[in-house]
Amino acid sequence: MTDGTASDGVVDVLVVGAGPTGLLAAGLLARSGISVRIIDKNTSAAKETRAFGVQARSLELFASLGLADAMLDRGLVATGVQVFAEGERVAELSFDDIAPNDTPYGFLLMVSQSEIEAVLVDDLARLGGTVERGTEATALDRDADAVTVHVHDASGSEAAIRARYVIGSDGAHSTVRKALGLSFAGATYPQTFLLADATVRWPLGSDRLSLFMRGSGFAAFLPLRGRDYARVMVVDPTEASSGAPLAQGSSPVELDVVERAFRHSTGLDVTLSDPRWLSRYRVHHRGVDRYRVGRCFVAGDAAHIHSPAGGQGMNTGLQDAANLAWKLAAVIRHGAADALLDSYHDERWPVGQAVLAQTDRMFSAVADPSGWVVALRKVLAPAVAATLTRIAPLRNRAFRFVSQLGIRYEPGRFLAEETSEGASSRWRDGPGPGRRAPDAATGRHRDVFDLLAGYRFHLLALSREPLSREDIDGLSAELAGFVRDCPAPAEAHLVAHSLVGRDERLVQAESARVFDAYGIGPGTPRGLYLIRPDGYVAWRTDSLDVTACRRFVERVFAPGSPGAGRAVRLPPTPEHAR
Ligand SMILES: Cc1cc2nc3c(=O)[nH]c(=O)nc-3n(C[C@H](O)[C@H](O)[C@H](O)COP(=O)(O)OP(=O)(O)OC[C@H]3O[C@@H](n4cnc5c(N)ncnc54)[C@H](O)[C@@H]3O)c2cc1C
């Protein structure tokens, strides 16, 4: 990251809003050698917990950036979830039993949004960036070459920032979204939530999430780091459900009010003390119809807001950022076609819509106050919970959705494969284009995710057939040539059985898991995977044809139409930023 502004006074990317989405986007762009500025209207970082559940997919992303340990240091590993209906425990799920074995993060990490933001701010600082606080975007003008963002800065003056591209990650009330005229269709739920981050004394354990349905009431206990420290959330049982819409978290509430409501909705003897954050808020579900308008993008809460059911909000924003940043870098720095930027909307909008629909279903199932739903819940909740407890594939599917490991993008121009007719069914069932690259052991102490470090492309060459010295010579030369000629930063890894023992040019496969996870086996003993910086398979073939991969990369990075993304001269990405 430079001082943020190129010599012509136009910054490559202006990020508006330094919540988790904007901070991650800025860090990823800086890593990619893009000049980026990030502004936030608040004069200081937020102190409130707000979101707290970091899902497995986000942890995988943080791990690839070297940030997972910092998150784990600050968090509590939640081991499972228990569900109560009308005072009876109807389900108890341990994440150990549910989580698939293709992720190192088969749990939910409870860490406050303020701490996540602090880690991302530190990361940005390491890359030479800083958040320009007290700077509020008020309006924007777009022309063919750039976007002018009008700001009210910390000194109280009006100023303008010219940027080639703008990311609006300015939250639920996004100025960028409004300035772009994007609709934000949806509604506000009728319930009012009460929330307290406090010390909780109660008869149940404190390492699991606990959900309570009682009559028309709903409550949740969500453990946070620290002895007996937790977030409790409860639908206000006293308030009429049709008040004027409040902004989320906008109104204060007394601790004893939350305590009373929580006791009422759990039927338990609970004492709350030492509150660190108290809030009364309404929940909305809304989404934009377009994530891109010309040179402007919306991401995170600016693009979608939904109920906290399933802890999806912040995680979805983080994945928006990871999806968009490398595409912007490819267009700005490496001359990729402008159409690549459209794939941000094409890929992330359906994910946002699915999250909206699923969280709405979950929320309505547990918190809808209407009489027939309450009546049905009494009968259905135990049955659904029992089914979920009994049937492993159902549990697994639920975990894949909530953890965001199951997200897949539709194949198209930028997501493709060249699979031969005779490819095995194991290969066909393997991670095709648009699917997340899974983790798997390559040996006793190493796994695929050790190789996929850094926000860059990775070419993974896999051979279950043992390779001779000549094979290794030829393949490693081809892979090195691919890395050298790839327009964007890339690394190549050859994982194979070897006829000559360990060789520094390959990762000797000392476990078959890596092959199983990537569909390599009888009938398809070899395969080549190109994995994108955000961890999704961009392209694959059931051979070791590196030339075919080069052809695909040429297509992705083919120069765009006139006036579209153009390569700008930038200093090479510094080593420490890689
Ligand atoms: C009370 C409350 C409880 C929540 N609980 C949960 C939860 O339990 N689980 C969960 O997953 N999510 C929860 N969320 C939602 C979660 O906090 C969001 O999904 C997440 O913060 C989205 O991150 P973001 O970066 O997209 O937006 P935000 O975190 O909202 O960040 C937007 C940033 O933009 C800045 N900004 C706004 N306008 C401008 C402007 N014009 N110019 C410059 N800067 C601007 C703001 O100051 C802010 O820093 C909760 C939110 C609230 C308010």
C-alpha cells in the first residue's frame, strides 16, 4: 500500500466504511499491490461486541492471510448447541459430531466484532494502511474514468476523493447504496430484541450456544470469552410488536429488563451482572438487487441485512470482500477484462439472497409470534430437533450452510473445467469449478491449507501415480513457467507419490486423503486445480495439462473492452505484503 493515492491524484480504490467488510477489503487490496484509501465517519473504532460468531469459512480465509491465530487468541471455541422447547431439552448437537473433516475449523469461534476489527486494523497497518476516521462520504459523482466521492472530513471541511473504483461497505444505512439509487427491498420484523453482554449466572454450562422457545418467546445464550461471560438475546415479551421501526441497536435498555425477559423466556433462574453492552433493537431483512453499478460496488451490510439467526451477517460481508478484492486487483493491476467485475454480482448476489431466505426461515421458525406458529412449534420443534440429532447428512447440511463451507458459485466464463469423458465418478463428485477448495492431509504434519497460504492463485497438481525423476523434472519446469507467466501472483504445488523419495520440488504425498478430497483415484489418477485467491476452484482438469490451464488464465485475463479495466503502473508488491 502506498500513501493511497497514485501520482495523478486518483486512488485506485476508495473503501467507504471501516467495519469488518471494508477493513478486510482494504487489507486484501493492499496485499494485492493496489493503492487504496479507507474512510469511516466514526472518529474512533467501535467498542461494542455487535457480531461475534466467526464461521469456519471466515476462519479459513483468515488462516490463509495469517490472521486465524490472532482471532483464536481472542475468542472462545463454542463446542455445540442445545435447543429447548417449552422447558425441555429437545436437541443437543456437538460440533465435533457435525463438522466435516475437510476443514480445520469445525466449530464456531465466538469473538467480538470490535476485536475482529482491531485485528484487521493491525493487519492493514502492517501493510502500510490506516483508516481515515471522522471522514464521512456524503455524495458521489460518476464519470467514465473515475468516481468522485464528496466527503465531510475530520477537520469539518468538505473535500472530494477521486477513485477509479469505490466499495460501499458503509453498513445498513449505506450512503453509497443510496447515492447509486439501489433499492433495498425487504421488511422489518415485528419483534423487538433485548440484548446484554454480561456475566451470566445460570444452571446450564457456558461453552455451548443455548436456544429457547417458550410460548411465543425466543431467547438465546451465546457464550463469549471470559468466565461466565455471554451474550443473552431475548425477544421482548412485553413490548407491542408494531412500534415505529428502530435502527438496529439504537436504543438503550436496563439490565434488569433484559434479565426479567430472559428468565421469562427460558423459565430458568438467571442472574445478569456487569453488563458491557446493552441494547434494544429491531431486526430487518433487506437486500439490494445489484452489487455493482459501473465503478461502484456494495458489500456487507450495505448490500444485505438479515436477522442474527445463524450468525451470517458479518461472515457474509467478509466473503463479499474476499470475492471482490482479487477481481479488482486483476482488472486494475493485471489488465483483466472488466467483465470479471460483473462476476462479483453474479456470484455474491445469489449467496446474499440465499442467506436472506434461510435466516428468514430460521428466524420465523423460532421467533414468529403468531398463534398458529406457536402452536405448531410446540409439536414440530421436538420432532425437527430429534430428526436433526438422528440423521447425520441433515446435520452435515445444516453445518455446511451455517459455516458457509457449502457456498458454491455457478460455473461460467471465469469458472470452468476440462474433464474428459472417461473421468471417474469420484472425480466428477470432487470439488468442481465454483466450489470451495477443501482441506485434506498431505502427510502426517501437513495439509493442503498449508500450501494455499496467501491471497493469490494456487495451481495444485496432484498425481496418485508415482512420478519418476524425469516426470518431476518436466512437471516442475512447467509449473514454474506457469507461475512466471501468470499475470497475477500465483504459486504452484506438486503433490504426488514419488519414485525417488522426497524432492524439494514436490510435496510427497504421505496420506491418501489429499487425493480422496480432490477426486483423484482409480480411473482418474491425476488432476490439476487452479484455486482462486478467495479459496474457490476456478478451473480443473483430470490430467496434468498445464498448457490447458494457461489457456484458461489467458481467457480470464484477456484484455477487456475499450475503456474497461486497464493496467496501471504500480510498484511491485512488497515482499512483506505477500
Ligand atoms: C446491535 C447489533 C447486533 C448484531 N448482532 C449480530 C450477530 O449477533 N451476528 C452477526 O453475524 N451479525 C450481527 N450484527 C450485524 C453485524 O454487526 C453486521 O453484519 C456487520 O457489522 C457488517 O459489517 P459491515 O462491515 O458490512 O458493516 P458495519 O459493521 O455496519 O460497518 C459499516 C461502517 O461504515 C461506516 N459508515 C457508515 N456510513 C458511512 C459514511 N457515509 N461514510 C463513511 N463511513 C460510513 C460506519 O461508521 C461503520 O464503521 C449485529 C449488528 C448490530 C447493530
